[in-house]
Amino acid sequence: MRKPYIIIGALILLVTISLFMGSFYEKYFSVPLRIKYKETLIYNEEVPLNFWRYGMKVRAGSFLALYDKTINEGHSPREALNFISEGLGDKLLTLADKKSTSPINAELVVKGEAPYFFYKKDIDGREVNQSLFAREIAKALDGGTAELVIERKTADVTVDMLRERTQLRASFSTNFATSTLERKSNIKLAMSIINGQVIEPGEEFSFNKVVGPRKAERGYKEAKIISNGKFIEGVGGGVCQVSTTLYNAALMSGLEIKNAIRHSLPVAYVPPSRDAMVSSANDFVFVNNTDFSLYIFTSCADNIAQIMLYGQGLSEKIKLETKVIKTIPFNNVSLSGQNICEEELACHKLIRAGKDGIVSELYMLSGNISRRIRVDRYSPQDAVWERIEISELTLVDAA
């Protein structure tokens, strides 16, 4: 049986060794670490190291070399610092994160009247490059001061980007000053409906879907329309001038036209082959084939129907050119629709003047490139004559 004084002596020795190792650890196994931000010292503390990790540093040659070795083995900057001193990466990189702020994207506010766009400015964020900062810390453990560098982080969406995405792509106008009050009312109503429409990338714009049925209960009035090659009264007359104005703006914007149909007769407000007729059976459809939103704005000031398309800026301006390649003579007909030869016209009086039909082509010009995009045939409008009675001829001869 061991004597008590031997056990007591052993305990005293263990306590002494523990105290010595504790002081040894405190004195020899901690290194100072200083960190500054700009010119201000923000961290000045001792970093504790255990014997084993200090030995790893000695074998590597420096704390920086030990850090790089750990990174090369596939560890993150945080893990590499934690390997040098337990919790060091967690503590210091969390401190760095607190000085980081997220950027704020610019915002676009769209209004239905000029100026159409209002831009809320973007705000830069601040970000600490953690890889660079962690390596600075490892380097400073070998002596010196680490510097916390905060980099500017720009927003994903800036005001400049939004301005580039809201450029005027094209504007087109037609005149409706000579229209009846009813036709003017229909034009203004349809224009008000498409004003402020936004078409997203890849999205189709259907005129009939957006504008809706042209019915009296929806506010449309009777005015002249073209039906089967004749001008007749119909609810919603004048709306085709709106679809035609939009069609020209869409062409000049370089948009993909999916469906555009001519009138059977030429119209007065645009050159041939530049019209887009709409009805319950016929639609005008185009696609936003750009990378960003497309905005439609309209104006009806001073009897001018103006449509403006805004979106991603065009690299080159687009022009349109019409060529009439053939004229189709009109016929002289009686009220009953029968043809009248030239010799018989003297026995008739003119009720409605005739108008030649045409065959026309439309070309799109962009830079040095000219491309034909459509060919159209517009029917002639016959001259209508009424036969003069014998009594009327006698009076004329007597005069």
C-alpha cells in the first residue's frame, strides 16, 4: 500500500505542472492580432494557439503558409482561420459581415402621361471580400496589421440600366381632323384603352383582346367602316385607324408582326400596304421580341393619333417605304351595278366618283438593308352613274 505522502506529493506535482503549462501556454502560445479599418484600429487582441497547432505553423513556416495550405486542401477561408485558432474565423468574418450592406436596386415607376417614367435611384452596397480579409488576418498573425477593406457592391439594376430599357423605340402619327364626331370618339376610346399597356419579353399583343369588342354598350358609336369593298355605317368605325397607327409604330420598332391584314380598299390616313384592319374576325397581333418590357403610350391632341413605343433602345433606326407597282382601273357602273361604256356616259350623271385600285409593296429599311415585308392588292372603287331621263336631256339641250 502506497504511503499517503507519496500520493500527496504526486498531486502537488501535477498541480505545479498544470500551473506551469498554463502560464507557458498563456505566454508562448498566443500571438497578437491587430486589424484596422481605414485609419482606425478596430481589433487588438491576443489570439490563443494550442501546442499542436503552433507546431503545425512551425512546420509550415508561417501562419500565412499554414493558411494557404489549408485553403489548397479545399477548406473555406472561415475553416482555414478556425484551423489556426479555434473560432477565429467565426468571430472575425462575422465581424466583417456586420459591416456589409446589401445594395438596393433602382425602381421604375410608370405613369400614363408624359413624362412617362420616374426612376428611383439605386443605392450601392458594401461588401467585405472574405477571402482577401481572411488571408490578411493570417498574414498579420506573423506580424503586422491586417486591413479590413470594404468594397463597393453595385446594384443588379441601376438607373442607367432602366433608362436604357425605356428608350423611345418608335413613334407614329395619323390625322383624324376630317373625321365625324362619332369617328373621333371611337378613335379616342380605343387609344385610351391601349395607353399604358406593358408587353413583357416574348409576350403577344392582340389588339382585339386588349381593346375588346366594339359595341354600343361599351361606348362605341356608328361611323364609316369598310365592308366587302364598300364604305358603310358600322359601330366602331375609326378603330382601324388606331390599329394601323400601332402597326406602323410596331414595324418601326422592329417588332415581330404575327398578323396584320390590309383593308379591301386603300385608306386615306396611311400610304398603301401600311394599314392593319381589325374586325371581330380579323386581329392585329405582334410579339415583343426584345429582352425587356415594351411600353405603349398614346396621345390624341389636336386630332392627331400618336402612338409611342418605349423599351430597349434600337441600334439602328427603321424606315418604311411604299412602292405602287400596278394600277387597277375602275369601272363605270349604273346604280344597278351594270357596266357603262364610254359612249353612254353622256346619258348619265355622276353619283360617286371612281378610284383606281392598286398593287403595292412595303419595304423595311434598316442601315444598308432593304427588305420587302408585304405585297397587297386594293380593289378599285367603281364610278357610279345614274341615267338621265329624256325630259332632263331636253332641258339641258335647251339651255
